Amino acid sequence: MTATIIDGKAFAAKVRGQVAEQVARLKADHGLIPGLAVVLVGADPASEVYVRSKGKMTVEVGMNSFEHKLAADTSEADLLALIDKLNNDPQVNGILVQLPLPDHLNEDLVINSIAPQKDVDGFHISNVGLLGTGQKSMVPCTPLGCLMMLRAHHGSLSGLDAVVIGRSNIVGKPMAQLLLGDSCTVTVAHSRTRDLPAVVRRADIVVAAVGRAQMVPGDWIKPGATVIDVGINRIEKDGGGTRLVGDVDYDSCAAVAGAITPVPGGVGPMTIACLLANTLTATCRDNNIPETTGLTV
Ligand code: NDP
């Protein structure tokens, strides 16, 4: 069997197109322009690349982008004061603080100081609690993108066995909550899981969010299963240079799976598309305007 490739790049372009249409509608019907503020502390090169590409895509869908670049030695008080200002700025509907933060800043404190309704990353404890109890929340972008692709591929996920490898707050745990919300039977595996290959072999859906290059080989995959690869790892290329690979061994898994997301071009592009979708959702909720079906859960 050769797996169907779930084209996250094309899917993300479609989601951004839907967001752009809705942004145009908000502008025409309500005079509203959604605004996304991104705060970057320090000059981590990878974070700078993410922030630049988020800003570019925000503008491309017709939203306002507000970038706040702060020095690496910014005090916690100054960062909290900026967040407070953004919380109270009616032009700002979404706030994202780029992680990781420098060591002297308390990440939990900073994230929990964002107004929950503007927390487009979905990391605030209120949003975590709302998601966990099946209530309307802001949903973390990466798992939301994975869920959208799974729903599009499978239709209903009800009753399917799902294994999420990884239990981080930003990917694994919210992914598990979303799959549970769609009535999967969910197993969350992690570094202490006994006999991981046997656990993964049960799964109709495997979501790998580990951060270990090509860790999952094809012989762990049940024939016909759907494999969602969240991992982004840079490895040395034969003959010099580097290339990006996921947490699954793509070639051997694609030979067994029913469907698979590639790296790059799978989950990655969906993450930014979902950030824009969340900013749209936040703007609609803030103004009592019906949300667009399919762009949130
Ligand atoms: P974390 O490092 O926060 O979490 C990794 C998880 O994997 C942990 O729960 C850890 O278990 C588990 N793990 C580590 N080693 C093993 C092992 N040998 N067997 C089973 N489980 C293991 O990572 P993130 O969740 O932040 O990210 C995961 C991957 O996804 C990374 O490659 C990251 O770059 C990528 N990513 C991609 C995004 C995208 O947009 N495509 C967005 C966010 C992340 P334990 O808890 O026991 O330590």
C-alpha cells in the first residue's frame, strides 16, 4: 500500500483563503479589521523567522499585524505592562507571545496575563480548562490544524483508536483532548510508555509529537492507519548540508499507512493558518458575530 499524502500546504492555503473571505466580510458588513499582536522577546533566529512569516500572512489575509520586538533583557514588569496595554486595545483581537521566553521571565505568568479571549495560542489556563471540559475555548493552533486535516480525511473520527505520542502542553495534551472531543479512544504515550511499538500498532490514528527525528518506523504502523507527523527536526544530509524531517520515518511509514502528512508541507503550514483562523474567531466572539463553521471546534 502507498499512503495518500495529506497535503498540509494546500489545506493551509484553503484555510487562509476562507479566513481572508471572512475578514473581507467583517470589514464590509461591520467595519471591523481583526488585529493580531505578536510579541517577541530577544533575537532567537528561529523565532524571528516564525514571527516574520506570521506577520506576512496576517497582512495577506487582510488583518492588521502589530509586531512588538523587545530586548532580550526586558523586565517581567515591562512585558506584563505591554500585555496589559494589548489586552485593553480594541484594535487588537489576538495576542501571541512567541515562546520560548528568555530564562529570567516566568512563562506561565506571562501567558496567563493575556486576556483569555485574546489568547489565540490557546495556552492560558482558562482556555486549557475550557477545552478539557468540552466548552468553547481558544484551541492551540498545531493540534487544531491536525484535527482539521483528520476530519477532512476521515469525516467522522468517532470510535477510532488514536495514539498521541508526546504529552506537552502545546501539542500532545490538547491534541488528546480534541480527539477525545471527537469520540476517539485516545492513548497518550510518552517517554515512560512501556512497549511503545505495541501501543502504536493498535492505532487507527497516530499523532507523533516527540521531537526525535524519524523515531517511528513503518513496522510500528497498523496497515491503513493515518499518520500525522508534528515533528520538525533538522538533520545532516548525505553529502553535506541539512534537511527537515519529522518524528516518523516517512518512507517506511508511507509504505504501510493509509494516509500521512509530509515534513515539510504537512502540519507546519496548518499551524499559522490556524493562528489566523483563531484571530478571526476571537474577533467574531468579541463582537457577537456568528463564527465560521470549520475554522474552529
Ligand atoms: P516537547 O519536548 O515539549 O515534548 C515531547 C514529548 O515527547 C514529551 O511528552 C516526551 O515525553 C515525549 N518523548 C520524548 N522522547 C520520547 C520517546 N523516546 N518515546 C516516547 N515519547 C517520547 O515537544 P513539543 O510537544 O513542543 O514538540 C514536539 C515536536 O513537534 C517537536 O519536533 C517540535 O519541533 C514539533 N512542533 C511542531 C509544530 C508545528 O507547527 N509543526 C509546533 C510545535 C511543535 P515525557 O513527557 O515523558 O518527557
